[in-house]
Amino acid sequence: MLDVLFRPKSVAVIGASTKELSIGNRIVKNLIDFGFKGSIYPISLKSDEILGVKAYKSILEVPGDIDVVHMVIPSKFVPQAIDDCGDKGVKFVILNGGGFAEVGPEGAAIEEDCLVRAKAHGIRILGPNCQGIINTDPDVRAYCNFTFTKPDPGSISIVALSGGVAETIHQAFSEMGIGTRMYASNGNACDITIPEILNYYGDDEGTRVILLYVEGLRDPEAFLKAASEVAAKKPILAMKAGRTEEGAKAAASHTGGLAKVDLATDLIFEKTGILSFTDEAELCHAAVAFSSQPIPKGNRVGMITNTGGPAVIATDVFVNAGMEIPPLSKKAEAILQEKLFPEASVGNPIDVLATAGAEQFRTAIDVIMDEDQLDSVYINFVTPFFVDAESIAREIVEVNQESKKPIICNLMTDKRQWKGTVDILKEGGVPYYSFPSTAAKVLTALTKYHEIRTREIGEARRFEDVDRENVAAILQKAKGAGREWLSATEVYQILGAYGIPTADWQVTTNSEEAVKAAAEIDFPVVVKVDADTIVHKSDVGGVVVDLWDNDAVRSTVEEMEERLNTKDLRFLIQKYLPGGKEIIIGAKAEEGLGHLVMFGIGGIYVEIMKDVIFKLTPVTTVEAHEMISSLQAAPLLRGIRGGKGVNQERIVEIIQRVSQLVSDCPTIQELDLNPIIAYEDQVLVVDARIFIANSH
Ligand code: ADP
Ligand code: MG
């Protein structure tokens, strides 16, 4: 679909200019300088020739076909120019200029007009307000972009919402001497979307790794679909910025506002198997390794070093990230003892000593490659003047060519004096970095990717014993009555209909009924106020626990009646459940994605502790288990110091029943089960709230 955009045979620039510091000049120059393999057609009312290339007054005068047209003219002229492109049979238009949706309603109207016209002509638009594309493929050499970094050919393809970030990324690769494959930045993205570009990169054979930078997702549903398809084919490394409220504001104001979905983006990354980064340097460093190294089969790293301290730093990074540095086998130790210098350390890390030459390094690398219990190789390589560093580098490259296990190198040298050594590693595709922790983090990223890709998230359980119609009827009725918060009766009926276990309950309207209900439920009980106007019951003194007889229930109800003095007061009488652990399960609707489901330690401290985990619906059994095990307070639920743990299987089931409930009933905007009281055997909801949308 996007092939003609990324592999154009001809490019025209409407608004081409002889003025050196203009975009209309720059794009023509970039195409020429980058060695574009197709034809270039500058379109200019003023000049017959631009940078030595024949220019035309109108696109309609151009003799040949045109695949891609850049428009570098004021936005008000763009709609007409799009019609001209339609007459000419142009396939893609790149709108570099601004003056569209990002400036306000007037610009948005122009953008809409452009889109309508383009659709009528079968033209696709990239942008507006965007940089364009780059393709370094030697058969294409398209630099349809006005910026300045000229990448070498490589296998990393980039899609970035922000041109500025893209430039930073390009610069980083350029400094590391690493080439890239394709690049696209779609600015306001009125037509061509990031999911489409991802799909295109996914199909492109020359792309080995995809690097994605976003500040929010415009169409999460389309993204989820594309990302899961593409991530199954090749690694997608992504960074989502705008994580703080301030950051999100900056993002929103700069590209027409996308950053409203924050948490959901992370969850989509997680669900689709995208490796997520929070630091752009780490993202770029990792991409280099992904473009040349195999993915390790596990987290066990073999370390080689010819200097002490850096190995200590790398070890700390590995251990903190959950990597293992297992001991070597007896056989491996024997080989090392025989072939390394006597003072060398033959454990893991293997310290080959600063005096080690090519032979010693080679022995150590081969040993790690042959050890079944090791999955990857980390090398600290300092270049003392008394060894032949180039021949060491050659040995590393030779082993690397076999591509058995990933090799990551921390190269400590003067990169100018030891240029020969650096170039050998670079040309041999060995990723090298200037800090031990940088190199160690890269290897950790490769390992994490292996974990992500081999993680079976399984299927969401479907419960058949649910009464969906009953719930639909309850919701419909509440909606009809114009209520947004459901009453206790409605909420507990809904939970009952979905097999979500609750403490025994009855709703009553006066003290007589309350006393009767308490006797039926059996003491001890709890009295809670229930009224349309009261959301947080404890805040108004509307929860009294641990009541043991009729008098206590009666006086509690009567006291609340008098004090709260609201009409339509009801009283929930509930079994009192002491001594359990309080947990919370919640759900929140997320436009285009279903719901986010939350699990955590509950009760009144949930806001302070913030020890909660989110997942996207439908929550699978594996994910539900992860929600429990990844809590900071997980040990509390497992039981500590002789204390009993809680029934985790039951919690997993409730999480999945909630996931099914909200998926079946999209009207539910928010649901809170807080707290749920969990014991070794039973797990019972004692408080629940449901908020529905009346707009839907
Ligand atoms: P709200 O959240 O509206 O203030 P809750 O029903 O959650 O009201 O009650 C507040 C707190 O009282 C709960 O967090 C819990 O600690 C305790 N509680 C409420 N119901 C029970 C019950 N049935 N058994 C034991 N403790 C309860
Ligand atoms: Mg509560």
C-alpha cells in the first residue's frame, strides 16, 4: 500500500525555490545530494531551473508520471494543488508545511478540505505539518524530507511522531556509525497513520528492527491490531513520552493533542509484545544490538573482562535487572585454566587479564559459546598499549559472524587512536558501547525481549454461568432513570449475576427491616448507608462495623437517619468479615480499547500506597496471575512470617469475571470493588460501586 510513497520513481516539489534557506530549496537539494534514483521535478512559478534541475510552472506541465508530491506552499493554496495532483494522477502527497489543524479551527477546516479532495482523487496524504520520509535503500535513495542528517543504509526503520525526536535518533545512529533503513514522520496524521506505517515496515524485508516514538495513540484499536501483527514478525522497540502530566501537556500542545491515553499505551505495548523504553539513548543503543545480534534464549550471561571495575558495574546492572551470571562448568574451567594466563580468573566473569591477547580472548569467548547454561556474551574490552587490540577485535568479529549467541561489548579506548580496532568491530557488526552499564543495559533489553516474545499470555476465560440479560436490564433501567451511580441493590445484583462472590447482604429502609435482616444474615453485621447522593460512605460516617445484636443495629440505623437526614435513605446490612486482607479490583472504560482492569492492595490506603497493576480487557489467566505476583505487596498475599496467604486462584477468577462483566457491558464506565476481603479460603466483596455513562 505505502510502497509507492517509500519507493517513489519520481518526486515533485510544489513550492520549490532557489532561495537557499527555504524548505522548497532544501527538499530538492536533499533529493539530489542523497542520490535519488528517480526523477525530480521542481515546480515553481518564478524559476525555470532550481539547483540545476529543470523546473515547471505547474505540475500539469511535467512530462512524466509523478508518484510523490511535496507541497511547500501556504496552506490556503493546498486544496487547489491537490486537485491538480488528482488530474496528474499523483499517488501520494507530503504536506510539509503548517497552517492546518495544529493552528486552530480555520486550519482544521483546510485540512479537512484537503482530505476530502484527496480521497476523491485516490491520493494519500502524509502530514500535514510533517517532515516526510527517508529510504536509504540503494535502489531508491529517497530523501523526501527537509532536515539534514543523512543516514547510511542499515536495517533499523524509524517512525516518529515528532520530527525533533527523529532527528535526535538519526544523529545518535550517525554518531555510532550505524545506518538506518526507512524513516517516516507523519505530523498531524490526517490520513496515513502510524499503524499503516508499522505494517509497511513489518512487510519490508530490509527492516530488521522497528523503532517507534509516540506521545499517545490516536486510534488505539488500529494500533493494537497492527502492533500485534508486526511484533510477531520483528522486534518493535518503542518509546512513549509524556508520562508526567507536564510532559503530556507539552506533547498535547505540540502535535494537535494525542497524549490523553497514557497508561493504555503502555498496556498496549505490553499486550502486543513491544519492548518499551523510557530513555531515548537506551532505545537507540538497544536498536543497534537488535539490528545485528541474535536474541538470547535466556537470561544467563557469560562475562569476559580484561579489567576489574567495569565488570563490577556491569554485574550490578545485570543483577538488578534479574539477569543471572551462573558459574562455569568444570570442563570450561579446565579449558580456561590450561589456556589463559596463570593469574587469570576462571570463574564468571572470566578475567582474562589486561595482558590477554587475541588467543586468550578467543578461548574465553569460545568457552562461553559452548556452555549450554549461558545464553549471551558480555565483553569488557580495554585496549592497553602492550597488546594487539586489533587482532582481539578480529577474533570477536569472527565468533560474532557465527551468530550463535549475542555478543555485546563495552569498548574502553581512545576511539581516535584505536580507530583500527573500532572499525573492525563496527564493520564486523559487534555492538560496542562506551560505558559498562550502557552495554549491560543493552544486553538486558535483548534478554527482556526474549522473555516478552516467549511469554504465553494465553486466553481469557469465558464464564458461562453468567446472566448477561439481567445485568443489561438493570443497567438499562438505571440509565432510563438518568442515574449515573448505581444503587447498592443494583450493584450487588450485577455482581451476583456474574458469579462475583459478595458478603451476605440485604438493603432495608428502616430500623425494623434492618434488625430483621441482621438476624437473617446472622451477627456480627455491618450497617452502611445507601443513598443516591452519597458516594463515599465512610466520609459521612455512613459505615459502622462489628455490630453484635438487635439493639446495636437499631440504634445505628436510627442515629444515621437522624444525622444524615437525606430523603431516600436506605441501609445496607452486611455480614461483618474481620481479619482478612483487603484488596481492590477495579475497571475503567478506555475509548477504543474496552476497559482497563486494576488489581491491588485495597481498603482506605489504596490512594496512598498506589500499589496497583493494570491490564487491558480481556484479562487472561496468565495476566491475572501476573497482576498478583507483580504487586510490591505480593508477599503479603502469599503470607509472611507464618501468617496465612490468601486464595489467589479465587482472586484470579474474580479478576477475570470482572473483565468479562465490563467487556459484556460497555455502559459500565467505572467499577470499584473496594475492599474485597480475602482469606485463605473465601474471597468476598464487601463494597462495590458502579458508574455508568448516560451519554452512551
Ligand atoms: P466506603 O468505601 O464507601 O467508605 P466501605 O464499604 O468500603 O465504604 O467501608 C469502609 C471500610 O470499612 C472498608 O474499607 C473496610 O475496611 C471496612 N468494612 C466495610 N464493610 C466491611 C465488612 N463487611 N466486613 C469487614 N470490614 C468492612
Ligand atoms: Mg470502599
